[in-house]
Amino acid sequence: MKKLLLSLLIVGTLTPCVNAQKKQKRQLLFNGKNTEGWHTYLKPTVGAAWQVVDGALQLDPKAEGQGDLVTDQEYENFELSLDWKIAEGGNSGVIFDVHEDPAFHSTYDTGIEMQVLDNINADDNKKDNHLAGSLYDLKAPSQNVAKPAGEWNKAKIRKQNGHLTFYLNNVKIVETQMGSPEWETLVNNSKFKTWKNFAKYPKGHIALQDHGGQVSYKNISITEL
């Protein structure tokens, strides 16, 4: 009887640890072969504009079926890792906490963006908080570590209980706490000031933005925290 009670106690003690390990297991969001697990925003499937080219998700801006690519699943607390490569003059973004609803025309109506940009030649390079790696239109990267157009960049977004941390090419460049006084100041000084649905959904889809130029993404994985 004592042995049984001891075994039950050990199992009970280990179960939360096992569950935590399962929750923190890294998952691939893109298998490098097809668009399984993704769809075009507000569409049931992926449009023809997004293709798998050399193991990467690549947007062809001249093809039919344009639109932001979004995950089928929603996420709240996570660490997202991916590589991105932008064409010369290109603009895109990784948008998260996206609430998918026909009431919202675009992913950025509700979602928060890490900017993807050719800092040298893109039109949208006039503001520091619009440069690659920025918390778009809210907070500029602490330093410019983006690689030139045509080269791969490694990005990481960590969101845990509203605490945001952005990394680009292994350098931490943005950190802030959603809902904090700093956050409120950032929002009030941005174009999102009057957007009543912006950043209001703590759980949502992750999107790869179609901004009309060629962009590629690969090695996309996530750990739920």
C-alpha cells in the first residue's frame, strides 16, 4: 500500500512537468514542401500567389490569388522563429494576434506587426519605427542589424503574457509590455491611436503579409509557452 501511494505521489508530481514539456515542444509551421496549415486571410485555401520555391514560402506579386497568408491555428503565448528574405525595394511583415473576421478587411486591423523591409530601397524607410525588425509604427529597433535585400534574415518574436521581445539576426532589438504606460504612449503616438480593434485580441493567427512585392519565408517554427 505504501509503495502504491508513493508511486501515485511521484506520478502526480511529475505530471505538471510532463505537461509543461509537451506545451513547450517546438512545432514546424511550414514543412518546406507545401502550404499545409495555412490559408489566405478570409479564404478557405491558399491563393496561387504563394508558392513553395526552393523550400521557402514565396510570394509572387504578379500572380492571381493575392492576400496575406495566415496560420490555420491561433496562438497566444509563444516564441516564433523564421527566416525572411525581401526583394529590392520590398515590404512585408510578420503579423500576430490576428483576429480573422469579415468585419476586418486586413490582418493589420487587429494584428501587431514585426516589420520586414528592404531598409535601403523601400519607400517605407523614412521612419525608424518602420524599419526592418521594428514593432511597426510603434517602436523602432534599438539598432539596425537587417541584412540587405536578397539575403536571409533570422527573426524571432516572443510573446508571453503581453510581454513582447523581438530579435533579428540574434540581436534583441525591441522589448515592451502590452498594456503598460509605455505601450499606451506608443499606441497614442501611432496611426493606431483611433483603431479600436488594434491589439485587442490576446489570441490569434500569425500572418505573413502580402504588400505587393516578392518576399520569402522559411524555417518557420513555434513554441507555445
